Amino acid sequence: MSGHSKWSTIKHKKGAADAKRGKIFTKLIKEITVAARMGGGDPEANPRLRRAIIEAKSQNMPKDNLERAIKKGTGELEGVDYEEITYEGYGPGGVAVLVECLTDNRNRTIADVRYIFSKSGGNIGTDGCVSWMFDKKGLISIDKANANEETLMEIALEAGAEDVKDEDDCFEVITDPADFDAVKSAIDAAKIKYQVAEITMIPQSQTRVEGKDAEQMIKFMEALDDCDDIQKFYSNAEIPDEVMNAM
């Protein structure tokens, strides 16, 4: 499992106990606002908005916050005009990193992202330097205690999934982005609980980081998470479980 996928799963398990709930809400509100601005305020006709709402509800975001974010996106309420920017570069141990941002101040964001990279011993690269190493996919991560592999494979593949992978303590259902909602709906209908369900960037290969590089990678990911302008990040880092679980 890539560092990012494992990181997403661990963050989900921390759930309501996460002291950074305010930051999570801030990022979700940005995503909901942009999704509504780009595709309209009806989640049934706007897959991006629908996924953002599902994530917001899973984080127990108050209904009023959610509705205000949608109205800001559709123009019913005054709101900030966010710009989407992606940065590419290299983190500790030379791992590939993609960073997706939503910002109202491009200069502030690039300065913050550049600082996080340089502090970790990495650097921002040129457009396209690492994006070719990733494929955009739907990912649904399910704890093995919550599903039978044979049943899950039958449900997921019949609904259009590309693959079901056995990854340590979980199963990973991989889909084409266009089939993600259908596969997720089939898993929901079967009442199979999942830890993570998202459209993500999956690395074609992984770079293993160990020792100080692995520890630095954890600090790097924490810093990326802490930056309000950074919505999501992806890496091809393979981090030993003992290092990841000790965070």
C-alpha cells in the first residue's frame, strides 16, 4: 500500500478524536464550494459535489456549514473565489509527490508549499515531472474484518471495479473514476463498511523509504496536512508499517 493510501486509512481510524477537525472542515468547505461552483448545487447531477458531501457527513460536519458552502459555490451567498493548483516535486528519499491546492492567494500558497518541501529535504519540480507516475483511480479501502474477500470481489467486479487487492489488513477496491460511484453504491447496498472511499492518484510503482527518510516522510506528510491551502497530496512512498503506525 502506498504511503498516501496508508496515511488516509490511519487518519480515518483516528476519526472524531482527531484534534485537527477544524482543519478538516476548512478543507471540506473549500472542496464543496468549488464543486458547487463548477457543477451546480445538485449533488445528484454533480458527482464531485456528491462525493464531497459524503465525506463531510462522514466527518460529522454540521448541516448548516455544508449548506452554506454549497450556497457560496452557487452564488446564493457571497464567498471566496478559489483557484485549483497542482504542484509536483520530490520528497524525502527522492519519492514522487503530487500536491493539490485550493487557494485564494497563489503567492501565499506557493511560498508555503515550497517551504514544506525544502524543510523536508525535498524540492518542487516542473509541471509533469512526476504526474506521469500516477494514475487517477477510485479507491475504496475495507478492513478485512468487515468483508469476505470472495463476496467483496463478486460485488465489486460485477459493479464495474477494475481490481480488488489484498493489502495487509485491508482490501483495496480499485475502479476507473467513471465507475467509482456505481461500485461504491453496490458496496453500500451490501452493507459493507469501508474506511476510505475517494478518487485518488495511485502510483504505478513505489519507492521504499526507511530509517531517517521514512521518519522525515511522516513529518513531511503531517506538514502537508497542516497547510490549509493543500487539499490532497499523493506520493509513491512505501513506508514500513512500524514507522507509519508509530505516528
